[in-house]
Amino acid sequence: MNPAGSFFRFLLGFLTFISVSFVITYAVSSYTIAQDEREQTAAAIRALVAEKY
């Protein structure tokens, strides 16, 4: 394979790897933020219920 072809194959693989890494990072971050929001909502509801009684 010629050097230009090898370079473009490497570049395509590298960009694919970086893209997949960003997608995984975004997914994990979104999941973590959603979990934190649920926990904060539950804590706020518990605090409101505890205040009433």
C-alpha cells in the first residue's frame, strides 16, 4: 500500500477512535447527571415531607 493510503487509513482509524471516545464520554456524563438529578429530587421531597410531619 502506498504511503498516502496508509496515512489516510491511520487517520480514519484515529478519528473513528476519537469519535467513539467522545460519544462514550457524553453518554456516561449524561447518565451521571440524570442520576444526580434524581437523587437531588428525592432528597428534596424527603426534606419537604419531613418538614410537614
